[in-house]
Amino acid sequence: MSVLDLVRPDLREFSGYLSARKQNSGGDVWLNANEAARAQPFDGQQLNRYPEPQPQALKAALCDYYAVSAEQLLVTRGSDEAIDLLVRALCVPGQDSIVIQSPTFGMYAVSARLHACKTVDSPLREIDGRFDWDIPAMIDAALNNGSKLLFLCSPANPTGQSRPAEALETLLRALLGHCLVVVDEAYGEYSRNGSATALLERFSNLAVLKTLSKAQALAGARIGCVIADAGLITVLKACQAPYPISKPSAEIALAAFAPANLARTYEGISACLGERGRMQEALTALPVVRRVFESAANFLLVRFDDSAAVCRYLLERGIIVRAMSQYPAITDCLRISIGTPDENAALLTALNTFCRDSHA
């Protein structure tokens, strides 16, 4: 069974919108797209013209960075667009479902809801102070519900753990021909685990999501990609808006892959890992903290005696962390991003003051 058999029947031969840039490229006189003939005086980038549907120089840089072929990669507006495209292309509204493992990134369920699809939850298990996937339960959930997509966030958001390679292979093998497994590697650069892209040649039912929002420090540029079977990429491209990536975003993202800038990215990752270890140790020592969960990402999930009180106290002092009250398993937790050394010091100072005040 081909992975394309999982695509909505009405979209398998869908060619999408034929934009002016797709229909014809090159030339010196462009009169085919009803653009404004003159750029604004303040515009130094010719933004009166539509951008490339897929910015080719950026796509080549992403393919080189992730060691995949051009046919396997689609540039998207962050990972969010990739998630939406996958649900849109595979799930028949009102009929199909996706599988998630709560607590997890909320956009999987949001995209399913927007496309009138059911979300099946196979929750993470908390065992001996860490969260883990229940692989047999995930397989059963996907097969018993005939789910088209299973989203697996690794390193996981908001819990921080990475998936074991052998567990992913078990999942892919069991769901081959039945369900597309989507591994979201937004935080992959902070983990010691290798990328799931290494399994693409063996498993056509695998898609991998990447983003430049985290390690590359380009959250505002909104650049990501989906890496998958070439046939599936063709389908997703047909479902994508005609001009998804703006020229300024594409150019700044391309600059991230210049050798000097890549070196700075790696330095930033190393610095984050060092701060993560320091913060884990410091937070663990606080009397109001019950547990700091191990993390393979650029954040820590912290369980407090009274997380709501801590969150309010920090907010009053201009320090914003993420409350986890929407997730039943971790309502007593806060997710704390790893900031600069000064930001982390400010957080620890505030928490130490909270400890003194609450025990006065």
C-alpha cells in the first residue's frame, strides 16, 4: 500500500492553484500577475512582485542542512502550516481522525478541529519522574480508530523527553499502510537523538517537521518545512497557498545557513544546554519545587507546590512563564524557557524571594 492511499480520495489528483509564477518563470518584462508596476519608494526588495512559490535557494540550503533531497522537502510557514497541510490533505472532514499523546503541542488538535476531524488521545505515562510514550496503546489507538495521522512531538512539548529510536521504528512498522506518523522535531537540535529523517528511506509512512523558530532563533520569520515521501510532498504542495513564503523571510532564513551564522547557531545551542543544566540544578534546590523533569529541549517543565501562586508572583514582577493548567496531567507545572544568563538569574532571584516570602 502506498502512502498516497492515505490521501483524501478527492485530492489524490488535485493540482492546486496554477499561479502566475508557477505557470511561467524567467523573463525580463512581467505582465502576467496583475502586480503593481512600480515598487514603493521605501521598498528596497521589489515587494511589488510576488515571491517564488518555493524559494529555491532557501530550499537548497534546507535540503543540505537536513541531508534530504529536494523532492522530499516542502518549505512552509513554520511547522504550523505543515501540520495544517497534513490534516487538510489526508483527513476527510467529519470522517477521519488523528492520534496525539497528551500533554502535547496544541496545534495538532486545533488543526483537526478546524478540519472537522476527531482527535484520539493516547496519553503519555508518567513513570518514575519522567514522561514516556505508551507505544502499544498508540498503535491500538491508530488502528482501532482508522486514524490517518499520528503526531509525535520529539523532543516533546511541553514535557521535554525524546523518543527512543527503537520505539519509533516499532510504531512505523506497525502502522505501515495504515497511518502516517508525523515526528515534530522543532526542538531536535537540543537533543542527543539523531533525526527521524534517517528512517525515511525505509518507511514511506513517515513525515518529519522542522522549524527555524528555535535553534536558529528565527521565530519571527515563520519558516519551517515538512520532509516526507516525494509523492506526498507533491500532494501537500498542491494544497498549499500560492505564495506562502515572503521574500524578506526567505532571505533572512537563507542567511542563517552562511558558515559564520551556522557557527553562531551551534554556539547558541551549546550555551542553551549549559544554561539548561545550571537552571535544572538551581530549580531543583528550591523548597517550593517538587520536581524538575529531564529535558532534551530549550525549556524545563517544573512541578511546584503551588504553580498558580508562583505564576502570579512572577507575572507581577514582569517575568512570564507558561502555565500548564490546560493539561490535566500537569496542572501543577510551569514550563520555563531557557533564557539568557541575565534572564535566568532574574527568574531565580524572583523565585528565591518568593520562597522567603512564603515561608516568612
